[in-house]
Amino acid sequence: MFIMDRFPPPVGGFYVAETRKLAVIVQSGTMDKLLCAFMLGSTAVAVDFEVHLYFTFWGLMMLRKGAMDKAGLPATYKHMEEQFKGKLEKMNYPTPYEMLKRMKASGRLKLYACTPTMEMFDINREDLIPEVDALAGAATFLDIAADADITLII
Amino acid sequence: MFIMDRFPPPVGGFYVAETRKLAVIVQSGTMDKLLCAFMLGSTAVAVDFEVHLYFTFWGLMMLRKGAMDKAGLPATYKHMEEQFKGKLEKMNYPTPYEMLKRMKASGRLKLYACTPTMEMFDINREDLIPEVDALAGAATFLDIAADADITLII
Amino acid sequence: MFIMDRFPPPVGGFYVAETRKLAVIVQSGTMDKLLCAFMLGSTAVAVDFEVHLYFTFWGLMMLRKGAMDKAGLPATYKHMEEQFKGKLEKMNYPTPYEMLKRMKASGRLKLYACTPTMEMFDINREDLIPEVDALAGAATFLDIAADADITLII
């Protein structure tokens, strides 16, 4: 994007504004990290980013049907879990799975499940929520990430 | 930056060296992660980076007055906390808050507090340390991060 | 890389395809995070990335001789450790240290140990595995990361 400011346009005379990309590896399976990733992802799709979420390890386990909304807080903050969940409910805050479905509805989210993790934890495609777009190894993610404007692991 | 090596200078004949940018989401509120973020940030301002720290979730809770220097180690390493804090004291290592204030004094740190988290945890502006530059949502951070040389979440 | 598609080649007529770079700060010392970093790193070297791993804090402690293969799961998942390790063994999955040595053998991995952490934890060069390429402060890492295609902290 910044290149547009600094170089004259190519022959033909104009630039096509490129879509910005956010690529996130979701390694964590706790509620705080999922909410953090999904708040970032939701905002990103709202401002027209293309969002790529690659779920691996504990994150991948949260892609199993019914798992995501049972996610809790990590050991360090376990004592605050009940209070935290109560507060979110009172705020009518969407659950992680609802947030994911809304992002998906934008048409700008792609969801990947890490194949080596699936083997490691004996998880099959049919165990996963239907929103998953592709089963993929790390090479796929590296290609996406190398080309992304922002890459994070959470 | 790397473009300078590869393309001839534009008409006019020279490039202005651009300031490099480091953007970090501080999601964690434990001492080890704060120290890690602040060591990186301190080094970055020392070598003339512009540093943007966006505090969210447990990180944001550490921006409340008096909170940062009470941060402890996460559950996994809790048993080492006393020894670790003692060692740092013996080294006269600056506390996290001291590190933050030094970064701030460089004029190259911008500090953001995540507004959705503030609502979630009932935190107001006057609860936060005065070093906070702006209350901001994720869209602000995405704009900064998309343009940064290094973006991390810790 | 993407610039190649958009700008005409410089005088001389061609581009040399640049090596892509992955830079990772390994701040964690738990088995799940090490495996995640090393799976990513292994894949990256296999598809010809240059990989830079900078070990700090709990990560650095895992560079001490004999430490890496004793790494366990974090408190949140401690109850699954035995089952998880058993599964990996049954799969003949390489240990973290074996993965590291294979990456190293590719000639495309550079391994850094964080000097401030070494001081903080009283660790000397001779305590560390021989695969470490350099003892380095954060400034070294920032230079590498600012120039990398993907930068992560795990």
C-alpha cells in the first residue's frame, strides 16, 4: 500500500487498491484468546481486510463441533471464569462461535484446520464445524502469511 | 526500507529514510510477558523505532493505576515467582512500570487502551495510568499494524 | 516478492528471487509451544525459507543442555501431558530437540540466545546446546524481524 505513495503509477496509469490481509495462527484454546482473535478478526472483516485463521493445537480442538462455546479461561485466570462469563452474558456479548459465524457471513474469512494436529489428536473432518474451509499443513499458512499485511500467533 | 536497495531513487534523486515501526498487542498481564514486551520496546525506541503498544484483556488490566508492578508469573511458573522477583531486585532491574515510563520519555512510544476491554471489565479512563495516549478500538490498531515493520501479539 | 508482479524489472532486466524469511521469538518453554514453533520452522526450511529463532525467557531455559526434551505442558493442560506424550511416542513423532537438529541440518536455521535473559537466569554459553549460533540482544532480533516476511512471538 505504502508503495503507492512513493512510486509513480505503472504504465496504464493507475493502481488498483489491494485488499489488506490479516493472517492469524490460533494456537490457544482458551476463551480469552479466542475472543481476542475474533474481536480482531471481526474488526478486520468490517474494515475490508481479508482474514485467514489457521487453527492448530489447542485452537484446533476448539473447532470440534460444540467445543468453542465451552472454552474456559486458562489456569492463571481460572478463578475469574464465572464472573467473566456472567459479565459477557449480561452485556449480551456474542459467544466465540457466534462471532466466528458472523465473520464467515462477511465472505472475507477463510478458516483452516491444521492437518498434523488432526492426526496428533485423532480428529477427523466430520468432527469439525462446517465453517472450516480447508484442511491444510503449515506450508499453506506460510504462503498466506508471507503475503499478509499483519501476521500473528495467539 | 528494502526497496531502497532495489529501485533507483525517484525523480529528485534521494530517499528519506523512513522511521521503522514496531506494533505490539499486549494481551497478557503476567510479569514475564510484560517484561518481554517492554525489553523489546525499550530496545526498539533506543534504535529509533516508533513503538505502538496496544493493551487489551489482561494486558489492559495492568494499565490500571498501581497494577503493573504487582504483576506476577503465570500459573505454570508461579512456584518460581519469589525467586525471580528477588533476582531482578538484586540486579536493580527496572520494574515494568519504570521501563514503560522510560520508553515514554523517549517520545517514541504510543500507548493505547482497548475500549471494548474497558467496557467488558468496567474500567474508566481515570482508572488508567496517565501514560496512556489514546483509548482505541481494534480498527485503530489494524491501521497501525498494517503499516508496521514488525507486528506481534504477546 | 509481490513487488516483482507490479514493477517492471530494473535496468539489467531481471529480478533475483529473494529468500523469504521467518523470524520467531520463542518466549515459551512448554512442549506445545515448542512443537508449534518447530513444526512451523521445519516446514519453513523445507520450502526454502531462512528461519531465525530467537529464544528468550522460558524459551531460553529450554536451550540449556538436556532441557528441551523434558519440556511439559502448561498448567492449563497439565492433566493431558502423559496422554499427549504417549500419543507422540506411538506416532514416532520426533522430539523437539530432534526437530531442532533437523532444521539446523538444513543450513537454513539460525538460533539466537537472548543475552539479557542469560544474565537474569545466570546461564552461561557452555550451559547451552551447541546448535546456538549467536548470543544476541533484542536489537539484533529487531533488525532481522524488520526485514522478515513473517515475524511471530510464541
